[in-house]
Amino acid sequence: MKLAYWMYAGPAHIGTLRVASSFKNVHAIMHAPLGDDYFNVMRSMLERERDFTAATASIVDRHVLARGSQERVVDNILRKDKEEYPDLIILTPTCTSSILQEDLQNFVNRASIISNSDVIFADVDHYQVNEIQAADRTLEQVVRYYLDRCHRQEKWDQFLTDAPSVNIIGIFTLGFHNQHDCRELRRLLRDLDIKINQIIPEGGSVEDLQNLPKAWFNLIPYREVGLMTAMSLNKEYGMPYISTAPMGAVDMAEWIRHIQKNVNTLALSSSSKRVDYEPYIDGQTRFVSQAAWFSRSIDCQNLTGKETVVFGDTTHAASITKILVREMGIRVSCAGTYCKHDAKWFKEQIQGFCDEILITDDHAEVGDMIARMKPSAIFGTQMERHIGKRLDIPCGVISAPVHIQNFPLGYRPFLGYEGTNQIADLVYNSFALGMEDHLLDIFGGHDTKEIISKSLSTNIGLIWNPESRLELSKIPRFAREKVERNTDKFARQKGIET
């Protein structure tokens, strides 16, 4: 539990709520005081959701503290069971309510006896893990709950699908460009003639989770969420999984070759034919993805040797670092991540691709590093975008934490061959190039605090000296223009030229 005005990853209960609200017909109940229930507002605002978020707060107030929580929590579970008819209700505390050390598992056991819905307690240590770890753990817990129940009821069907099929695990609400990435993965798999068995948790049904082992293998687009589930399925059912992120031309080719290897291995024990995806990789790289051609063009060569800083979650930060260095010839002075729990993997992935590695969840430390290195561009989260504005350094956003700008209405995937084009555009447009540097010097750069007249004419007659400009800059922006006009008017009336 950490108190800060900026956190790269939120508290654990946010991760649990993100997974719960991604499934169809699943309701989440927060055992929380007022103030911890901001998830509903955040999701409806950022995702632009038309439906109400299926999450309810069971408020901890002075009456609950005096009498105990059991009665209220159980009543709220039963009320939602009768009102919403969900397949599953997930109960989660927050960091604040965890201090009470109540036996919420006992509340769940009591409610399960009466409720028509399945009820589980989110088994997450809210003091030890953050939003990302909690989401990964909750997804694995839900999947294991339904598969174990299927075994107990002897409804197990262990036959694989006739044609090659996959599960996509880890697409969920409030993810960074997740919906666009999912659409691109669907297109790619259709091109490869591979059927999609299930996509979880986004849009998935908990009642269908028993069919997960029917797929030939699992795809994990992002390490942050889905890896625990894939490892569990691999251990219990021997399901292979691919955790390479298909981001960038090089990793895209590696990802498709992993798919080819898995399909051909399992095809030996089925009636399916062996496949060869090399012609597809060649055609997509040479003719569909413009990024491969662009990286050899004179425009991209102007970026050669430019220094950058990369910071974000492990998946995006590692992939973008490798794309910048080996596909675009750009130097990465420092690459870092706030996912400290996955630091070992991150260091292994980017070893040799950057000058320095930074593992921290302290935004001030990241800001100090950027100020020291003074890169030509930053590729990071929304926080690095704010840091870049203060330091007058352009920034391309490549990772969560999310902002409403990270939910574009247009199609902007980061994965797949279309994703390579989007990333190339983002990288190129993030630099100030050619005449732009010269023009910025003439017109005063990007400093929005500097007072700039709306008049395009250079012959305005009045001269503001530096001391006056400094005083004017101290006035709040919403009133500054009016003050400037009134001062100009007064000066002309008095015949003052400076």
C-alpha cells in the first residue's frame, strides 16, 4: 500500500475489478469506504462505456465499524444476485478495508449457501501486490475455480478441436490499446487459418471457461496479465503457450514461427496438415507493413543516432526499445519499467539494447533521469508526457497508465503488422526534425508559459520589456489575455510605447 499523487500501477482492488468487469455477466462487490469506489467513474469515462459498470461498493461506515460487516456484505451479495442474476459475484476488499482484518472468506461461504450465483473471494494480498499483479492473480483464480468445478462434476471434455485453435488471454478493460490489438490479432489468426477458441477475460463468459483446454495452445499478448493463467494451464493440462509480444517486424516473425512450431507439433497427433508460414511472413513484411520499407528510407535515416528514453510496463517498454534500436537505428540512452516484480525478465530482454536500465515506480526518479540525459524524444507513459512538457522534450505514449487519449476512436493497434505502421508513425512524429528545430528557435519553442500575442502582425507598436512579461506570466492563463489587452489599451491612451 502506497500513498502518492501519481502511481504507475494502482492499488490491488482496481486490478481485480478490471478483470471482473471484463467478463460477461460477472458482478464485483468492493468492501470499501467511500472514496475507494472511483473505479466505476474511471471506467465509464475512459472506456466511454455505454453500460453501467458491473461493480458495487459495500460501504464501510461508522455503523459497520460498530456492528461488524458480515450482515451488510452478505445482504449486498444477495441483493445483487436477485437484481442482476450474474453468473459470478467476486468480493474484494480494498487496501483501506483490509486494515480491519475481517474474515471475508466466511462472508462468501455464507452467501454461497443462499445465492443462485457463484460467489468467490478475490484471494489477493492487498498490502503486497499492485493493480497489475492482482489482475493476473484474479484471472488465474477465476479460471481455476471453473475448471476445478468441471472436474468435480465430471463434465470434463479433454478432446482438442479438430482444426488448429487458440485462446487469447489477457485482453481486458482499461488496457492500453487492447481492443485495437485484439482486432488485429483476430485478423492475423484468420490469415493463418487458426480458429479462436476463447478470448478472456474481455467479453468472455465464465460458463465457457471449461472449454479453454480444447484449444491447441494459448497466446499471451502482454506479460502483465494472463501469464499466470497460461502457466497454470500448462502445468495442469499440458497446454503450450506463447508469451512473445507480436510487436515490431522482428518479433512478429518470431511470434508467427512459434505458432507454426506449435501447430506442426500438434498436427502429428491429429488429421491436420503441417503448415509453412514463411511466405506469409515475407509477404507481410515486404508489402503490407510499411514500417520495414520506412526504416530504410531517408526520412528514417535522419533519426539515426538520435537519443531517446523509454519507460513503461515490461511488455511495451521492452518491445519499443528493441524496435527503436534494431529496426530504426535510434539510440536508447535508458530503458526502464515500473513493473519491479518482472525486473529480471525485463533486464534479460533489453540487455545490450540500451546504455542504462532503470527499474522504479517513483516518477520523480524517472523525471530526474530524463532531465539528466536530455534525450531528443521520450517514449513512455502519460507521466513521462507531463515530464516531457516541463522539459520541452516531445513524448510518444507507448504504455499504460491510461488516459482518455489512449482510447482513440480510430484504429490504432500496437500489435501485428498494422501495429508496426502505427509505431513507426508515432516514433517519427515524436521527433522535431529538419526545419522544425530552426522554426522553433525563431518563434520561441514550445514554452506555453511565454506570453504570445494572437496578432500575426509584427508591427504592433508596443514593446513589452522582460520585467513586464515576467509579471504578466504570473497572472492565471484564463485572465491573462484580458489583462494584456487592457494594459495595451491603457498604454496607447497614455502614449507609452514601452
